[in-house]
Amino acid sequence: MVQAMINISEDTNQVLNIVKARFNLKDKSEAIEKVVLDYGEDILEPELRPEFIQRIKRIEKEGKFKTFKSIEELRKDIENA
């Protein structure tokens, strides 16, 4: 675990206290970690590569997918495979 001394504003301190209380965390370090990890998922979510999107569109256009009108129809197809 890495330790760091940081300077934060009063507003930030209040937000951390709210996060700490809302999620029943032990200390502000856990609150900071929660906020950073939750926010990090949003900004670090990898985007799909354009080649992959084109490949999926091509597969959809070629009709390699089957559609079923009911679960029974799907079940029959799976059992007869």
C-alpha cells in the first residue's frame, strides 16, 4: 500500500466524509479509494476498436445469427445440433 499526504479543500473533505458514511467505510483513505476506483471505471473503460465494430457489422449483415420465435424452437435447435 502506498501512503501519500494530500491537501484537499473543505468541500472535498465534506464529500469524502459523506462517501465514508454512506458506504460505511473505516476512514477517508477508503473513501478516496472508492471514489477513484468508481470514477476510474468510467474514464478508463476501453472503447471498441473500429475494426472490431466493422467485423460485427459484417457478421450481422451476412446473417450468421439465427433468430428463434420461442424458447422451445431454440431448445429443439440445440438438441438437434
